[in-house]
Amino acid sequence: MGHTSARATRSALSTSRQLLALFAGLWVSAGAWAATFEVSDTATHGDWQTATLTRQAGGEQERHFRAIETVSYDDASLSVNATPGVCDLPRLEMRVAFEGQDRQAATGHVPARLRVDDKTLHSAVAEFFTEPANDGFYVHFYLDDQRGLLDDMDGGEQIFLGFEQGEGEPWYMIFSLDGAGAAMDSAQLRCQAALLR
């Protein structure tokens, strides 16, 4: 399937409302998160981009290198994030914008399944949380074989994210992988170069 079909699968109902319905009742209190990142050094790779994120945290500069896809949905993005010191352990994250939502910090977990094209189906735990000073809803994915999934993403066309809904059918999102390999490679190179400075 071509990557344009990812855009065609969007429902008339916004992604943020679907996720609110999906995770309703699972929220528990979490600690506060703050501080906004400054974005610099952006570069485009097909449907993906590479960017450097920095912010001051506790008197020190925090820096991350991100490969990100923002074209498949108007209100959602998928990213692979690398941090100096642990460049070899990139994190897969999804963000959904909740415009006008007034809510407290929250977190929860649900089973998830991820697949690139018709390759291996990867089981995961999706940890989702909000930040009170931010209009985003975040999802971190914890996989037994994250390296295998990232390798699949490198040469794939689409990634399918399936969130379990108890006894109901999983709820899916689909992101394009056009340019993902180049963007992830660029983020990794930036991360490794930052260790040499």
C-alpha cells in the first residue's frame, strides 16, 4: 500500500477526540511536567523531518535529536528521539494536540501492537500522559524488540499503531514512513556528534 492511504484513513472525528474516548477512565495522577523545547536545525526527508530540541533544565541544557512525521494527521505526530549518552536507545513517541483542552497531568498504560507494512507484528505497552503546561497528549511505546521495529521502519512505507480497547477491536492510526530512514539516520548522527563536543 502507498503512503498516501494513511491520509485517506483519517476519520471525520479528530484524532484527539478519538484518543480521549479510547483512554477515558484510565487516567491517574502524575507529577507535573514543564518547560518548552526550542526547535532548531530542521531538515526535511520526504514526509519526515529532523530537528534538534533544547531547553534549560535545572541549570543545565537538555538536548534531544528528533526524527518526526507530521503530515499523516493534522493533530498528531510520530517521532523517534535520540538523547546524548543513550543515542543507541532511541524512543518512539506519538503526540496528539488537544486544542482548548483544560486538564490536569495524567498517565496510563494500554497494550498496543505495531507493524510496518506486512512485516513482523510487535507487541508493546503504550504509556500515555499529558503535561499541564502543554496542549499535547503523549504516548511512549515500550517494545520487546524496538530495534527490530526501527529496522522495519527504515525501509517501510507505513507504520500501523493499534491500541487495545478491552474486548473491542483495536483502534488504529497509520503514519507514512516516506523519508523515515533518512530522518532517523540524521538524528542518530547528530546525537553521536553531540557526544564529541
